[in-house]
Amino acid sequence: MIRASMLRALWTYRGFVLGSVKREFQAKYRNTMLGAAWTVLNPLAMVLVYTVIFAQVMKSKLPGVDSSLAYSIYLCAGVLTWGLFAEITARAQSMFLEQANLLKKISFPRIALPVIVVLNAGLNFAIIFGIFTAFLIVSGNFPGWVFLAVIPVLLLQIAFAIGLGLVLGVLNVFFRDVGQFFAIFIQFWFWLTPIVYPASILPEPVRPLLAWNPMAAIIGAYQDVLVSGRAPHWAGLLPALVCAILLCMLGLQLFRKRAGEMVDEL
């Protein structure tokens, strides 16, 4: 799926990749009084709002779960991980357009761009999810060793997101409506995924339709681990894995075939 030549090129240009990630992270908080502290304050505020508003004020609870914090944890597990997916796909579908000048002026492996997107989004997510994990520990809701099951689910989500983002990114160079359409579509996708509501409240005829939503299985796996403290239903993740592999293959194929044409189009 990824040629050895691509991996060698990425390794050769690892300084460029890591430097780009560092520059973007620094630029994000340049000219701010608190600087990088905002990376902690923003997610911390989000966790506190979800906890106070939904657990204490609205008294929201999950069906069959007695914990007063269960719904807050459920919501954070879905919203935070969906945020990673949304950031990768949004950045990836516009990465070639945003870096048009770089692509025209500097010689570097173009496959470095999706890698930079993933690393930037991963860095932001690591900070946010780290704070959420600390909240689970402090509140006595840490799931224990089953927490490690988050790692393969996270890798699957990243593969699915960058595969989809790469396909959208190539198409968006030639058809600019693709980016506009996806920005609208992902809003509907969010509400069609059990993030702010449990799948159990959906009508029986509707529930089987979730099988056609790869993100429903991925978000559900996070919720199984973080809310229920149990391992994900691995077999249920197989369709998402197949989608991720196919999208990555399609994205790389489009990228290899259209790389030269993209520079001319930009």
C-alpha cells in the first residue's frame, strides 16, 4: 500500500516534517499572552463544562448506568475523539490547496503533507485526551488495563480519517466543491453518529443502519472502554477496518497518479 520509496523519502525529509509540525504549533499560539497554556485551558474548560452542565445541572444519565458522571464521560469520549477525526479530514481535504506555494517552489516528498496533518492533529489530541484521562483518574472512573484497548482503536480511526482526507484532498484540487460539500456533510455525519445520544434510544428499525456508519463503530469502541470499562467488540470494527484500508489504497493511488497534474492545477 505504501511503497518503500515513500518511506525512505519520508525518513530523509524527517527534519522537514518535524520542523513543519513545530512551526505550526508555535504559530498557533504566537502573540498570545498565555502561549501554549491555551492547549491545556481549552480542553480543560470543555471537560469542566460537560461535567458541570450535563452531570450536575441537567442531571443527564445513561440508560442502565447509575454514575452521575457517566453521561459526561460518554459525551467527552465521543466529542473529543470525533474532534480528532474532524480535524484530520478537514485539514487533509484542503492541505494541497493551502500549501500550493510550497508545492510549486520546494522539492520534497508530497506524501509528507498528510503525515504533517496527522502529526499536528495527533499532538493537539494528545494534549486534550491526556487531560481527559487525568480527569478519569482523579474522579475514580479510570477503566484500568482495558484502557490500552484505546490504542488500536485510535490507530484505526487515524487510518480511516487520513485515507478519507487524502481522497478528498486530491479531488478538492480539481473540484473545489468537494471541500464545501464535505464541510456540510460532516455536520450531518456527527448527528448521525451516537455521540450525544446512546444508540439504545434509537427506534429498532433505525439501529441496523448504524452498521453503514464506520464512525459509529469506532466511537462506540471508545465509549465501551471509557464508559463501561470493557473491551470493544472487535468484530464490529472489521467493516471500519476494511473501509480504512480501501480509502488509504484509493487515496494513495489517486495521489500517485495525479501528483503532477495537481501542481499544474494549483
